[in-house]
Amino acid sequence: MRGHDMLRALNLAGINDSGCRMREYVGNLHMHTTTSDGHGTHDDVANAAIRAGLDFIVVTDHNTLPTEFEGYYYRGFQRVLRIIGEEVHDVERVPERSHLLIYGTEEDLSAYADRPQVLLREVRKREGLSFLAHPRDCGVPRFDQPELSWGDWEVEGYTGIEIWNFMTSFKCLLRSRAHAAFYGLFPSRIRRGPEKSLLERWDRLLGSGKRIVAIGNADAHALPVQLGPLRRTIFPYEWLFKAVNTHVLLDEPLSGEASEDRMRLLAAVGGGRCFVGYDLPASTRGFMFSAHAEHGNAIMGDRLRYRLGATLQVSTPQIAKIRIIREGRVVREWPATQHGVHSIGEPGAYRVEAALRRTGAAAIPWIYSNPIYVEHG
Ligand SMILES: [Zn+2]
Ligand SMILES: [Zn+2]
């Protein structure tokens, strides 16, 4: 096998140019504790994350940044890296809109909440990351749940968007009390993926030449609710941490040193070296989307230059319906496969969606990759 072919074959298995296997770390980057409107403490969420098998979490309480909780949290020999971010929004705004997730800044920026563009600039100044939270949300007036969509699409300079917020998926299904009781009692029946209009907007932004990173999260609060005669916590932290997560790819394993690991994970998220996986119906660990050209290889988030042509490769941990999408257009679809290879000759932002096939039922939304930015020249 020639060196170049060998690299291609290795990369299919998620192995980087220096011959090391890419390391995959699973995290959840949107949750609330008793520091704001969640019902568990910082230690409760860390313990739940360990039980759920997560490698890291980012706690994002509203308009506050209690960094004293940051670092590795241990339970016996198990650990989870706890990163502290925040979810900033203008509490005076009516109707309430435009929640922004902020990671990697050392100070609370909620003083800028009423000026979204200034807020984004302040995040950048501190080399932080910013993600539009639940940008396409559903309001449920009968349960006093306001619609919390993003309301300031003219702003520039954000890192990305939260394409899948599990609480939005739930809210958008609540057409009646019966629906609320059903999905509250049987949450695994929630099979609503990212909102279609949001994916369309993401594709339009990518088509305009922007780099927009996608993440997917729980937005966990562990709220106790009354369901008829039952009072129970709907969506406990541990359950939600087994649902929609962001899987991050690193060249080297985490070191165990909290500030270094935090920096590397956030850099990979900011660079789009990650994908969104719905791990409840089946684990999405092991998914890979890569691209290969004459002089290089790329994974999600990367740029790849080609002269004659490039090849895209997808592999999923289970047989799935796989689609490659270029800026809103499906360029290749496999109804049921685990590995796909597709040659391209057109530049653009290519991303992958995979759905689980279930006989006699609609496909379950499962994996949403970040794009590979393919350039000619
Ligand atoms: Zn929010
Ligand atoms: Zn939130």
C-alpha cells in the first residue's frame, strides 16, 4: 500500500496524519443547577454525568459564572471534567429571546446581555466561544412555557448554534396535556430531531461562506412536575446525559490536568471537530466523517484543499440511513449502510446526517456532523 493510500485507509478509521487514533470524548454543554433555575447542585450534575458515562460537562447557569466549581470531579476511580460556562440573556426583554451560551471566558459577561452584538464582541475579545442557544424554540402557552428562539439573526461573530436542544424537542411536542403526560412518562419516545427550519438556516449560513459550528445538548434542569396524581422529576440529569450529546475529537488523549484539558476540549469544539449524537436509541460513539484529497486529509471542522477531486468517507457505529448534505442539497444518500464513500468535484461545506432505521416506524434522528469545508485550489 502506498503511503498516501495507507493514510486514507487509516483516516477512515479516525486515525490522524501522525498515525494516532483520534480520541473521542462525550460531553454535554448546556445545563442548569441550583445556582440558577436547575434543581440539582453542581455535585449532583457531576455525579449524574459520571453515571451516564460522560467525559465532560459544561454547566451554563443563567447570567452567572461561578468558576470555583471548575475542575475534575472524582467519584472513586471515575471522574468527569466540569467546565463552567454561562447562558446569558436579557432578563428585561419582552418577549424573552436570544439566549447565548458562552464558554471559555474567565468572567461573567451578563452585563452586556441587552446588546447581543456587543456581547459577542466581548466574548471574542476574551477568546471565548459563543453559541446561539435553542435558536428555533417552541412556545407552549398552556404550560407557561415561552418561546425562546434567537431573535437577533443580524449579529456576526458567533462560534455556532445549538442545532439540537433536547428540551426544545420536548416543548415542540406538547400539543396537549395528554402529550405532556405521555412524553413526560415515556421520554424515550421523543424522536424529534433538530427543527427543520433551523437546519435550513444553518445550511444557508454555510452556503454564504460562514463557518458555523453545531452542538447538541440537554439543557437539563431536573424539574419536578405534577403529572396527574404523580409528582416526579421529568428528565433527571442522568437520563438527559444519555440522550443528546456533543462528541468531541482530539488528536491526543486528555492529560488529567484540568486547565489543559478544558482548553483542548473547548478548542476542538470551537474548531467544529465534533458531532451531535442522540445516544439514547443507540450509542453514537465511533462515528467518523472524513475527507481526503491529493495532499491531505480532514475531519469534521477542518478545511481541505483539492485540485482534481476529493473523497468523503462516512462510518457509523450501526447500520443507518446516511446522507451527505452540501449547503442544503442532499448530494448522496445510502438507505442502509455503515460505511459510505463518495467522490466530489465541487467545493463547499459538506456535512452528514444519519438516522436509525426501525422496521415499521419512522427513522430516528441520530447523528449530525459538523461540516468539512472543501476548497478548490
Ligand atoms: Zn435558554
Ligand atoms: Zn438553558
